[in-house]
Amino acid sequence: MLVLYSYKRDAVYGLFRILKSGKNQGYNFLSIQRKGELPELYVYNPDRSAVRDVSKMGFDDTLGNTPWYFEDILDDDKEEWTPMFQTAS
């Protein structure tokens, strides 16, 4: 899984990528959170070659076949993240 956040003064943008595996088809998720607005969440489903606006349907579905939910993408507290790089062992 790849997770990226971009922090702006009045917005947080998040990009999640779940790679294709035996359990998942491979998905892309985009989160747009602007100050004073409801979050926008989008998912690209490669099986259907289509983008779905999750924010109109609710955030309680899982991200593919994982234990995470759409709502887990949201950065509600705007935590300051310290970048960490991990090498493969």
C-alpha cells in the first residue's frame, strides 16, 4: 500500500494505492478535505474502469479486501507526520 498526504493551509489531499494481489484488484483512492466543507472521496475500480464518488454513498465500505474503511483515509486531526523511509529486509 502506498499512502501520500499533501498538507495545504486550508486543505489536505490524500492518495492511497493498494497494489494488485491475490486478494485485491488494485485500487486508487483520492481524498480531498477542504476547510469548512464535507470531505470528498473517490475510488478507481480497475475491474469496471470507472471512478466512484464515495462521499455520496458513505464511508463505511472497506478499501478493497483490506481491514481498512474509506473513513480511515480522512485525516481528521491533521497530524504532523514525520517522513520515515523503510527499506526492504
